[in-house]
Amino acid sequence: MTTATGASNPGRVEHGRIEVVHPDMVGKAAVVTGAARGMGAVFAAGLAARGVDVLGADINDEQMTATAAQINADLAGVEKPGRVVAARVDVTSADEHEALAQRAVAEFGRLDFWINNAGIFPFAEAQDISPEQISAVLDVNVEGVLFGAQAAARHMRPGGAIVNMSSVSAVRVRRGRGAYCTSKAAVAHLTESLAVELGDKGIRVNSIAPGYIDTEMTRWVQEDPAALAHALEVVPLHRLGSPEEVLGPLLFLLSDSARYVTGHSIAVDGGSRHV
């Protein structure tokens, strides 16, 4: 169910929870990076609510610990929920990804799903992108995905699934976001490469490409009336999406419902890619 919150911010809406249940996911184990807040926290909570044990990892380990505790407390009344365990990870480190995969197996006895969600969203006009900025965004947004997928593949059995976070920015230009757009285009193509090669192991790899989603990353849009008006104009549904509306496609891609889907990117953008 979706209801408007009022004229003060016409782009924001209140969203009910995604009610879909995938019984095949119960008892499985997942790693979610960038899980301390935003979409990552929603992913961790949504998976745990459906009986998946989750190792939530973030570079901010204090916030990750608090988020995990809150999710577990919120799920206390849910029948047979999964549990969320907090961990720290620097996604630019291949070794820390490997340690994360090993810990997931040690904690849960298995590793079925891996969600490469961690990312950064820097701003700079094209001529002002510094060597430090392009290196940082490629390290986090691209190498972080590669290292996560590599670690996951070493510990997953056939039937495992990896989901990377790309963006509609992979196929659309946004002024001042040249480094970010480049990194997300790389993620989309890397997803295809991983799907081809990890298919030999029976592991599926897909990506999700969100558009304007109501998170901290889009706060700059919501706080700028002109930017918000433009966003609502180019989105055919004329509203921002919610993290819950990204969770739905994630659950599909991880589940047996998508067991013959690999190498694809699903846009969750209210149709803006077509405008």
C-alpha cells in the first residue's frame, strides 16, 4: 500500500512492507555489505524476517552493531526469523572479504547469498575529478564488488546467488557524478562477466539498478526544490522509490523463482530509464 505524505514534499510517500515470502530461502545464510544503514539495513532486516541468517558488514562497526541489535529486537515476535550478526569490513580489502566469507560459514554453517551493497557517491564536475576521488570510488564501488564476489564464490555451493548494486547512473549521465556513473557502469558489466564465469560453479550473479530511492544518498535531491521537481518529472511514476521497493527485486533474484536468471540488471527506477 502506498500513501502520499503531504504537499510539503510531493516526492515522498509512505510504503507498506513487501509481503512476499519465499519459503525456499528459510534456513539459508547471507552476507550484506554496507548494512549499517539505508538500503543495506533494509536488506538485512528483510532477509532475516524471512528466515535467512545474515552477516551484516560495514566499515562503521559501531553503527553496524547497533543496527543488528535493533533488527534482532524488532524480529523478536516473528516466527522463526533469521538472526543478524554484525561484522566490520573494509570493502577495498580482498583479505577482509575472505575473512567475512569465512566468518559467515563459521557462524551459520553455510553461505548461500552475497549482496555487494556498499558504495560511495562522490560529487565533482568532470574537469575537477581528482586522482584521489576516482581511485576511491573505483576501489569501493568496483573492486569492492569484485572482491566480494570472489570471496563468495570460494565458499558457496552450486545454487548460490550474488547480487551487486549498480544504478540507473550506469546508463544515464548525471552532472557532477562522472566518477560515480563510471563506477556503476563498470559494476553492470562486471556483473555480466561474473555471471558467465561463475555459472560454471552453478552460481548466479545479477545486479539491481536503483533510480531515485528515498535514502541518505538522495537527500540532496529532496532538499533542492528544483532538483526534486526535475526528478519527479523524469520519473513516470512521479515519486521517489523506497528501499522496500528495492528489497522486493532483491528477494526475487536470490530466490529459486530466479534460478534461471543470471547476468542481468533489474532497474528499480519508476521507469526513468525510458524517459
